[in-house]
Amino acid sequence: REDLNLLMQPMAENGLEATGSMGTDAALAILSNRPRLLFDYFKQLFAQVTNPPLDGIREELVTQTSSLIGPEGNLLKPSASNCRRLALNSLIIDNDECNKIKTIEAKNFKTKNISTVYCIDEGFEGLEKTIESLCKQADQAIARGYNLLNLSDRKVNDKHAPIPSALFTAALHHHLVKNGNRVKTALIVESAEPREIHHFAVLIGYGADAVNPYLALATLEQMAVENTEFAQKFKDKEENILRLVRRNYVKAINKGL
């Protein structure tokens, strides 16, 4: 409820992260006796600085959250083929954009969809085995000419659980770096897990080229339909409420990044 009301709803309403205290004094995840998301283990220590909010506005002039994804080619021998990449206006993509990438039929692009769920009954060994399998699947796909890898946890059910998105992203990214295949493909993470700006920062920092937070988007759309108070915030808007909610949420994440 805290995530929904204090973090996600203000982002969907205003296109901005909710204003809060600087830094975090929450207990370290490693010391908690409750299950915690893997993202929580990557927290910046409190830093006492004097940056006014103005800095974020001023820095927008020299920073961007658009990106080119796909095979990079040899950076030391630039050629026309190095330019054959997909241009994304945002590192955070909605479901429509993700589906376009998953079913792309453009020349020079092929997408391989890889499931990132593992069998619950196999426990930790199953998790480890599945991550190794992901790496093998990625190598085989790249060898067959696939240059976009869509890593999805949509196949979750009562027998299969999702691998933490930061874990499989980092594992696959470093595996591809070690065997020289990283510049040949892009990693698109289609996950129900990320919802806070920090989550997206961790994923991008550990190798994701784009992230589709499909569950966060679906949850906000449901809130916009069922939560009367939430929906009232958009009553004077001419644009479709669901489209506005999605756009504001992505805008807030980009501003945070």
C-alpha cells in the first residue's frame, strides 16, 4: 500500500517523484528478517550535500534518457553497419513498445524471447541451473543472428517463480561481456518486479538496455479506473486517462534517472 500510494500514485499524477527527505535511514536489507527485493541491497549511503532542486532542472540540458539499442559493431572500426540500431525515446518502455520489439520484422533486427522463471520445486539449485540456461540460450540466439534479447517473467504460475530481475540481468550482461558477445545484442527486461526509480537505476546500471515494468503500469491503470479519488485528478484532462497515467509514470522515472 505504501508503494502504491506514496511512491507510484504521485508519479502517475504529476510526472514527478514524490518529494521526500534526502537520503535514507531505513535498516539495511541484509539485517532484515523479512523478505526483501534484491534492489534493496544496493542502497546509496546517506550523503550530506547541498544540491538545490534547481540542479535537476539545469542538468536536463546536458543529460538524456533516450538511447540507441542493438548491435554496436566494432567501435574501433566504425562503418555504416554500426548505425543499424533502434532509437528509443526512453529507457523505460510501455507494453506497446515492448510488443513492437518482441515482434519486430524490420531488416537487420531479430528478437529472441527468453523466459526468466524457474521451477520452485527445484529450489536454489533450480535457480542456479536456470540462470546458466539463460546464458546458454543467449549465446545460441546470438550465434543464430538474434540481436535483441527480450527477457520476460510473464510465464509465472503456481509452479514457476521469477528470477529476481537484477540477478538475471547482471548475470547475463557479465556473461556476454566475458565471451565478447555483449556488443552484438541488446537486453530488454520485461519484468513485474521494478516499480521505484531506484529499481530501474539498478537494472540499467547492471546492464539492461530497456525496461518494461508491465505490472507497475497495469496496476496504475487499474487504480485510475477503480480509485475514484485518483481518477478525479484527471477529470479535466482531454487525453485518455490510461494513456496519461502511463506517460506520467514513465516521465517520472526518466526524471529520476
